[in-house]
Amino acid sequence: MEITHSSSLKPFNFTLLLLWLSHVQAAQSFTNFIFGDSLVDVGNNNYIFTLSKADSSPYGIDFGPSNGQPTGRFTNGRTISDIVGEALGAKSAPPPYLEPNTEANTVYNGINYASGAAGILDDTGLFFIGRVPLREQVSNFEKSREDMVRMIGENGTKEMLKEAMFSITIGSNDILNYIQPSIPFFSQEKLPTNVLQDSMVFHLTTHLKRLHELGARKFLVVGVGPLGCIPFARALNLIPAGKCSEQVNQIVRGYNMKLRHSLVTLNSELRSEDHNTTFVYANSYDLFLKLVLNYRQFGLENADKPCCGGYFPPFTCFKGPNQNSSQAACEDRSKFVFWDAYHPTEAANLIVAKALLDGDQTVATPFNIRYLNDL
């Protein structure tokens, strides 16, 4: 607004002022666009017909913002993305894309597109019926981008996206679907392991390039963790306590190695076009394996059994008719590595998130999340 020496003030447009203020706020706070599966889903699956849901107790029992009520997070408290966002100054977690009226928050802290049971490959998670595959998550971001352009213009949108972080945590379900026994009507002919890995990397790389075309510049790509150590995989392969399935972990390591090489290539190719482009690879495999094998060093007491739900099929975590939320889960959730048969507890997420934020190049390459955010 311009102040003059005349007795009257020039009229100005309040709508434009509000849009400008929102853009300034976006530039000053941490903005994160999150893609992935149930490890980072914050409620998108609440809005679709699916067997993959976390909208009932005791899920969310330790999640402060909801006063212990389930939000759709597949853990007892915060996800790694929640914890990283808080550490980097986010005012609140990015809302789920499918939640009504989400677009209004876009320019402030980003949006979460992740969906439980989703995979890199479109057919992954078919057994769960509803889920939002990565291809569709990227399409949803494209729609969000159109909303941003309407709010702050093309140039404003480009500037905001250049500073925002794009977090991609996906691939676990593609491998879990591959290792589990065939289910009638849902099974497909199994590809050789190397073909599966190559297909996952090819499709993920394609989606990353599309996000880059849409304006993304700061990428955090999380590798797949040691799935052979989760209660589901250990039970499936009859692995004794304290051990992991080496067969499953070998598939994961092969995929992660190929993904890491692909990201090195992307960094080389796309940084030559735009020096602002950076792909960071988060080595969740070694981080989580170290936690599982040395859990007592981190102050935890159980890395075998899930805190909630059975150790054998059907692995369900829910509150019985005569239980309260606390009775449905273990008493001290801060001492368990696994919340249910598939997902870590908030306690485990805190340990991994801290390492990703401030760790060295064995944890994240070419540098950690905090450094990426400061670029």
C-alpha cells in the first residue's frame, strides 16, 4: 500500500494483499509435499473404500494434536514426516489431499498425498481394493498446482515450489506383495526379482521426472527399509526371534542399490539443466536395521513383537468391544520398535527422523535433510 501526502489514501485490493501475505508466509515456513504409502499416510485412506485403514482405536493413541484419537496414521503417534516437519519449523502437518477443503492450506505447509497399501506399480495393493498408487498421487499434485496458480499466479507458484520439499516414501508394498503367498483371483505371475527391482526404479524415476517438470526441485527419496525384519515378514517365513529374513532383505538391498544409482544419474542430468535441483537418498535400510539389531542401545526393550495386534495372521490391530484403547495395545509403547506387524512406533520414528535430519553421508546422500532444507 502506498502512502501519499494527500488527505486521502489510495484504494487497494484486500484480496491481493491477503494472497501476497499468504505467499510471504509460505516462503518463511517449511512446505512439504508428501507422497508414499502407509508409513506416511495421514488420513487419505479415510476417504476411500479400502481394507487398508487406520481410522479406529488404538491407532493414534499417542498423537497429541488429536488428543489420542485416530487420524488415519498407521502408528500410535507421529510419522517420520510429522517429526521432520516439526523440526524444520512446520506450523502443522500437511493435510491429506482427499480431506475436504485441503486446497486452502496448500501455500502454507504443503499437502500429503500418501495412501496406505499404495505402491510404485499401479497393481500393488490390489487385495486391499482401494488405494492411491504413486502415479495417481502425482496426478493429484498436478491438480493442486493448478489451485496454487489460481491463488498466487504462475511465477509465485514456481518460486514457492522451488523452496518446498518433496518427500517420497514408497516401495515397501511392491516388495511385500511380491514375497507373500499367492492369493486366488489376486495373484499374478511373479517376475524375476531383478525385473521387479528394475520396474520399480524405472516407474519411480518417471514419476520423479514428472514432479520436476511441475516445479519440484528439492527431493527427499526414502529407500525401502529392512522388510525381512518386520513381524509380518518374519512370521511369513517362520523366522525365530532376534533374526530377520535374509531372502527378503536381499531383495530390498538390490532395489535400494539400483534406486541410489538412479538418483545419482538424475542429480547429474537435471542439475545440468537447473542447479537448484537436488535428489537426496535417505538410507532407511541401514538406519532401521541398526535399530532392530541394537534396540537396547536406543533405550527400547522389544524389537520382535508388535505392540498392537497379533504376531501371526491376521495381524489385526484393533480395540475389542470390552477394551479401552490402552488395553488394546502394549502398556509402554515407548519401548517397542514395532507398533503393528508392519509399521514402527513413534519411538522408532523419532530415532530414525533424528538421524535423517542431522546424520552424515552414511544416512543420507549427498547430505542430510536439514542441509537440503537450507539450500
